Amino acid sequence: MSGVWVFKNGVIRLVENPPAGSGKVLVYEPTGEVISSYSALERILTGLGWERYYNDFDLLQFHKSSSIDLISVPKDFSKLKSVHMYDIVVKIPNKFHVRDVN
């Protein structure tokens, strides 16, 4: 099974093969900031206690010492897809959400 798990109106469903860049944005809930660059994402993650890993040339990776979770995103921000956004939402509950651009 591949795809993106979507949480909406209390219901979870699997969306298989979502379109690339499907009109989604990652939002930092406490401030309402739309994450538009990796520098913004890294600033927020660092503030939440996540540390950057530097061992992969194709990915940006972040780890929190109190967790087994690893956040991995493509090094090119333009290749960030909804699956990466939802991964962040699941690993950092109540801090981020994914929203439609429209």
C-alpha cells in the first residue's frame, strides 16, 4: 500500500498516488506561518528540540534525541510533496497541519 494518509473531519483515509505538489502547504499552527522554505522549517524544528543530521547528500534529516522518529525531506524544497508534509504532521502532533492552497 502506498499513498498518503489524509485526516479530515475525524476520518482517516488513504489517498493513493496523490498528484505531485497537489496544492498543499505545511502550516505551523502556533503562529499560522506557512512553511515556504527549509530555513523556516529548520528554525521551527530546532526550536522544538529537533537536531539536523548531516549524513545524507540527497535529504535533509532531523532527529529528536527523546524520540525514535527521523524526519526526512528532499534537499530541494520544490520537491517537497504532501507525503513529506503529512510525515511531519504525524511526527510532531498539534504543531503542524497540512492545508489546501485554495
